Amino acid sequence: MAQEGEEDVINLATPSLEPGEDTTGMDDPEAVRLMIHYLYHDDYNVEPKMISKGDGPTATVHEDDRTLSTHAKVYAAAVKYGIAGLQKLAQAYFLGAIAETRRDQYSFDDVAETIRTVYTCCPDYFKDFRQVLSFYVLNRRALVDDDRVMDAIESTKGTWQALLRDANTMLVERPETQKHQENEWASSVGY
């Protein structure tokens, strides 16, 4: 019997990646589901899931907002499977989600998961994500002060240096026309 039948796994070739490249996070089940949806509908939608904590009358229900990390994982899946249109769409949705986030309202778990995805999974492909995420995190003290976000930064080798380098690249080393575009982006998200 084939591996697929024995282990309920299908292995697909990934010609766009270098041999030995870290593909952690590229096959997130939700991202793959959204990728398949995209293949049929040319779009996808991330809907927050309702999470219940506790039982009985003390139970609480809240939204588990994993929007940023989901867009990053969809992008990773699109890179792995060579779906250029989905890469562009996931990047646009990621930037839109950051732009819509109010300065005082974050999902710390989502930001932490996004940092892990963007800084460990195929970093050459995530250059734009890393630059925007660096600028976003370093300009919001509440994110840097949060234990979950700090754990993600500290547990991912080289992330501090990369955050600073990427933020610097975004602000200093870009041509003047791109600086103007970035200033427009920054003002749209409340900087």
C-alpha cells in the first residue's frame, strides 16, 4: 500500500524551494483549506473561530482572531505550491489586516504566531512581510512588552536582529518614492 493510504498523507513536490529549506508552517491545515478554496473561487476569507473556555454558567465565549498568522500561513502554502495569485492575495490581505488593526487592539497570540511563521518559514519569500511586521511590532510598545510576543521573538533564533534590520531597511534604505509609500502606509495605520 502507498504511503498516502497508510498514513493519510499526500506528499507533493515543491520545486520552488531550495533543498533542505525549512518548510515549517507551510502545510498548516487551515491555510491549506483556504488555499483549496482559493483554487475554486479566486478568493478566501479568514473567519474568527469562537472559542469556549470553562463549563456551565461560568463558560465564556470569545473570538480567536488569528488573522495575521493565517494570512502569513496561506502565503507560505502558496509559496510552497507555486500559486502566484494566492501569494499576492495573501500579502494584500496581510497588509490590509495590519492597516485595520487599531493601535490599542491586538491579538497578542496572533502576533506571536505570525512572528514565528514569518521568521522561520522560507525567509527569502517573506521579505516584505518581515519588513512590515518589524515596523508594526517595534512601533507598538504593548506588543514588545507582552510575554507571548517576547517569547516568540526570543525563541526564534536571530529574530531580534532581523526585526531591527528589517525595520531599518524599511525606513532608511528604500528609495525616496518607496519611503513616501511607506509613510502613507504608516499614517494609515496610525503612526
